[in-house]
Amino acid sequence: MEFSSKLLERAVNEMSQLPGIGKRTALRLVLHMLRQPKEQTLALSEALQTMRKEIKFCKSCHNISDVELCELCANPKRNTQIICVVEDIRDVMAIENTSSFKGLYHVLGGKISPMDGIGPHDLNIETLVNKVKEGEVTELILALSSTMEGDTTNFYIYKQIKDYNVTTSTIARGISVGDELEYADEITLGRSIVNRIPFESSIKL
């Protein structure tokens, strides 16, 4: 792809690094921004820079937040005894949209995947185990996607906390095997949370 401007080429190259954005789509987006009022493009740039510099991760659940303790963890109406374990922020948003869960979350930041070089110590698992050790948590809902990596991560967490006095459950398989939570419709996802099953029932030890 030939460019008449090095500035344009650089913008397209940077844009094309986003997931699902190829060079042609990146070029279309960049040209679109050039046609918009300069203030609009500058506002987008400023929003991205501010987000990158000031975004925080909740000190309790590791969710993305503007402050040290996210709104969900700081909400006194949430049930602090039940924790839903998810992969990332997109899963929190998906479950919250169902209005079926009133507990707290714990964001792992990924799934165990040896093929990708991601092990247990690369995830927020230790802080989750520490919460269980403190004795205030009565149930962990393992709400990772039904993939090999998700099941591996579920089983690892289960092995870490099975000797403590905590119920471990997993979302019902209304979610198809291999599906990511963020793509599930709200009704199916909501029912899978409400109709969760004991984790022991989902595995063969």
C-alpha cells in the first residue's frame, strides 16, 4: 500500500495494530478522522491519552476503575460473601448487564495457557486465594469460558481453595462449549449464573 504522506502512513500503521483492524480498515478510519472537525479528532486523542495515563485497577477485584476501589466493590448493597471469578473486564460488563448477580467479582486478567506462556503466577490468582483464606467468602462462582484454557484455570483455582470452607460452583452450561461470555446473550448468561452448579459435578477427579 503506497502512501503520499508519511504522517498518514504512520497513523494507518498505528491504527492497524488494533485487534481486527487491517490496513484497509485502518486507512478508512484515519481518512474519516481527517474529514471530521479537528476538535473532534483532538478530543479522541486526549481521551485515549488520559485513559492510558490515569486508568487504575481496583485494589480488591482488579477490575478497571477510575479510583483505587471500583464502584462495585465500594457498593454496600453488594453481597461480599459471593465472588464471581472472571477472565477480564468484558465478562464483568456482560454479567452486570444481566442484572442477575449481586455479589462481587474477581478479575483474573486472563486464563492459564501454557501454549501462550501464561501460567498461574501471571494471573491474579494469589489474591483470590488470600480472600478465601480470610474466611469471609462463602462461595466462589467460576465463570470462565468453556474452553480448554478456561477449564484448566477453573481446576487450578479449585485445587488451591478446596481445603477451605467455601462452596465452589460454576456457571451452568447454557453457554456453549468454546464460547466466550461476552458474546452470550443476556438471558442465557443470566440463567447460567442463577442456575450454577457445584464445581465438583462438572469434573471427574
